[in-house]
Amino acid sequence: MMIKSLEKINSRQIGLLMIAVVTASEFLFAPKYASEYAKQDGWISMSLTILPGILMVVLMTALSRRYPGLSIVEVGMKILGKWLGRLFAAFLAYSIFLYIAMNLKSMSTFVSVYALPRTPSLVIVGIFTFVCAIAVLAGIEVQGRCAEFIVPINMLFIALILCFSIPNMKPEQLQPVFENGLLPILKGTIIPSYWVLQGGWLVLGFLLPFLNQQEEGRKVSLLSVGFIVVILVAITAQTLTVIGPFTSESVYPFYSVIRMIGLGETFERVDSIVLFIWLEGLFLKIRAYFYSHSVYV
């Protein structure tokens, strides 16, 4: 059922993988779901996702310390027993399959609409899935090195996009704060919190056993969660200040913000950068899903 590997990754790589898995596509959708209930307070909803993220890290690293070298599937076998453990493993396998399908569907829809309208979605999904599946054969160490190369580039592009959007910002669109009370803000936290939890348990539950410095696991995971929340809060706040109430109505609100960027007549159509960021991050994300499924489930 489970294939053991002698490969190891360091704490920096596992932290970058967590950032990639959570933010790969969520940076496009985060403002929409955070503001759907909370409206202009969506950035507050996004900031609250750090609480379930911290709880998830504490729980997963505690299990890792209690059962060193074991994945979440093996821990489930230890705690739940043989039969319930197998049901738990089947549930995880189904969950990973569902995550892969949802992400591939989102990717193919975006690419078909904004980049390759004449290319069948099946071709787009097939080629991307094939590349990710082949990359799994390279092992977890190569995955870690890819994260060290790809994630900083993606974060740099996102930072530049945020800076270039400053002229279009209208900070007054974030007011009034707490206009509708606390309940809508808490509702706006639900879906973003799910993203953080889903990405976190995948990386920590399946990849922590490959960490060569187990004592660094909790520290680097907490730092990664904090960085993820800061990025998503910045993107949400930026989107709200640029397109205001249209944030919750747009399918890809951050993409709408990017399309408004223009620096004179020499630097336009920067929205193509979104496709570059998304495909790179999604490559790491889907590859992590495939690797976890192939090794442990």
C-alpha cells in the first residue's frame, strides 16, 4: 500500500511547497469568496484564516512528533486500527482525487477562456496532467528544488502586480469597517480557511516524513502559514480598493485588477503574467497531489 522513499527535503523546501499548494490558484479566487459575505471587510475575513492555519500546523506537527517518520495514512492506521484505518485512507484518496479534478477543471476553464479558446479542454488537461505525472517520477527532492525556483519568482510577480496597481487604488472603498457586524466576516472566513487547511494537511500530512530536520517542521510551517495569509490579505485588500463591490461578482477578481494595469504605451497586457503564475504554481500543486497519492495511498 505504501512505498517508502529514502529521499529527503529541507525545511525551506517544505515551507515553499506549502505556500505553492495553498496559493497556486487561490490568489485568483480569494477576494471573491472573502467579500461575498463580508463585502468591504473581506480583508478581515482573510486575516482570520491564520487561526485555523495555526491549529492545523500544531496538530499535524504534534502527530509527526508522536509518530516520527509516518504519514497521515500510517498514523491513521496506528490510531484507528486496520479496518477504520483503511476507510480513512480511502477517504484521503478520494479527497486527493477530488482536489486534482477541481483544480484541473479550474485551470482548463481559465486557459480556454482567456488564452486558448480554440483548444479543446480535454487537450489542455491531458497535456498538463501528463507533464505533472511524468514529473512525479523525478521524486520529492526534485519537487523541493522546483519549489525553491518557482515560488520566489511567482511571489515576485505578485508583489510587482500589487505595486503597479497602487495608482488604481481607492482606499475609501474599504470603509466603513465592520458595517455589517462580525457574523458576515466569520462567514467570509469559511472558504479561505478551508483552502489553508486543505493545503496544509496535504503537505504536512504526507511530506513531513521526508523532512530531514524534523525539529524545524513546526517553525517553518507556522512561518509559511503566516506568509500565505499576508499574501492573501494583501491581494484581497488590493482588489477591494480597486474594483470595490464588483469583487464578489467577478469570477476572477484579481485578474480583473491586473487587466487594469497599464504603464504608458510600452507596458500593457500584463494579465498574461497571471497565466504564467497560475500554471507554474499549479504544476507544483498537482504534482504534490500526485506524489502523495502514488506514495502513500
